[in-house]
Amino acid sequence: MTRVWNIPVHDSTRIRDVRVATEEAGAEAHLGAHRTAVAALVATELATNLLKHAGGGRLVIDLVDRPGVAARGPSMQLVALDHGPGIRDVTVAKRDGYTTAEASLGAGLGTCLRISSAFDLYSTPRGTVAVARIDQGAGQEESRSTCSAGGINVSLAQAEHSGDAWSCVQSGSRSTLMLADGLGHGAKAAHASGVAVNELHRVAHLPCAEMLRHLHLALRPTRGAAIAVAQLDSDNGELTFAGVGNIGARLHTAGSWEHLLSHPGIVGAHYPATVPVRRRPWKQGNLLVLHSDGLPSRWVPPDDPDLLARDPTAIAATILRDASSAASPVRDDTCVAVLTCDRTAGRP
């Protein structure tokens, strides 16, 4: 099941909560004492910055697998989101030891950048999103994937488990991004989406339509889920998409956004007789967003070229942050996942 630590940070007592959550996540990922301590330092700095510079925000911690990497285990992903005034000069802010506050840990975003396996930062006057990943080992692992995928998953009311899940798997020249939304929320919904993730790794070699049929059989003992899969064939430069249930998909290409529609139904329960498969050419610069129905239906896709060139997790987190507010909070588990061409600069 998808375990999520979604911690609102609006007063200093939450700093301890962040550290405890980081230690729990490190134990669950079997990171080891040293890598967990590294993650705790990064998380503490990010949470402290939320209080000192943004007037508060939230820190989301989850465990992610990386496509195309001979992984020794999941990585810990830390995402800090706020609606603060933004960072005036991101380049200066990322220098090692830089701080603008007298009462500071002295670590700074520069240290986060240096000790994380990967770190990205996107900031505008609307707020800041910081993404850090702590891998099992201190060194960076070489990815064989031709795509880059990332996502963010938050549970309803800071629940322990999210009924949503996303994953990206690699099989030869094909990379498959999946997003699953277990019916309802809570442990049973999380179990359904977790079964989908496990089955995805077993059927990564199949095309989308066959993959969904296998997922349907695997999810029959569960309450079922809405699922969409998008498969990128880098050899042929083609994206294939198929979905069953209420999963949203937006494809960005040549400066415009296109809806890719899923078919009504429930994987594992009410599976349609036929599922339409949509095919689109894929070129450098294209970008795909999948999201569960926890995201407001009228969310506006981003148009900032700087954001669209960032790490996919930073893109997903910014979409999530900007689609909700204190006046319109999320009302369900919410997951956003992004697929892009492989990028080397600023990329986890």
C-alpha cells in the first residue's frame, strides 16, 4: 500500500514531526542510518525554510522507484510546497551555506543540493516548490531509461495511506507510466492501487490494452480502481494511451494541451468490452500529465516554459499546489504524475 507522510508546517512544533516522519520513511525504505540522517537534515532545512520565508506550507514524503535503474530499493522523495512570496534569486539561494535569516541552521538550500541524490527548485512570486530525492547510496546511479517520470501523491486529511498510486516501469525501449485510483479512500483503496503497481511490474512488456486486461484480473479480489496507462516507445517516437475510469490525462505538444480521454468503467469490477487506445507522435519537448479525480476538474495547465523544463516531480507538485487553495482544499486522495523526455539538468 502507498504510504504517504503529508505534514502541514505552520509552526515550529511541526519541525519535529517532519524529522520523525523522515525517520519512519527511512526505516520503511531500508535506507540505513546514514542516508536517513541525510534525509532528515534535508527535510528539516526545507521545513524550516517554509516557516521562516514562506509563512508556512507543507512537506510531502513518500517512497518512489526509478524506471530504468537497477535499484537497490526505493528512494525517499521530499517535496516542500508553499504559497509564499517566492525566492528572488534562485541561483544565489542554492549556494552552499547561503541564508537570509539570523536564526538559521546554517545548512541552506546549497547543502540540500549538495547532499541530496537529486534536488530541484522552482520559485515564482506565487510560491516555491522544492524537490529532493535521497537514494539508497550516496552516489548517483546511471539510468537506462529514455524517459523521465515523477509524481506527487497526497492523502485526504493527512491519512497514513493514499488510495492513489503511480509508477513508471521500463521494458526495452518502452516506458510505461501508470496512475491508479482505488475506489474510495483509506486502506482498502490503497490496497487496490498497490496491487495495480505490483502487477504493472510483471506486465511491463505488454502493450497498453493487454496490460489493462491483466490489471483487471489482478484487481478482481479488491474493490477495484480507475487506471490509466501511457506507454512511450522511444524507438518509434510514439505515445500510446488507454484508461478505464476517472483518470485525467493532458498531453502538451507544440505549445498546446490536448485531453486524452479514458473510458468509463472500473478495473477489477466493471470492465468495458472494449477500451479505446489512443496513439500520438512523441517528440522532444512533449510532456504528459496524468492525475486522479482529487485534482479539481477545472485545473489550468501551466504555460511557464521554465516550469515545463523542470524535473517532472516539480511540475507535478506545482500543478497540485496551484489547483488547490485554503478556500478550495482537496477533497480526496490526489495524485499527479508527469512523463517527459529524459533530461539531465536539474533532474532527479
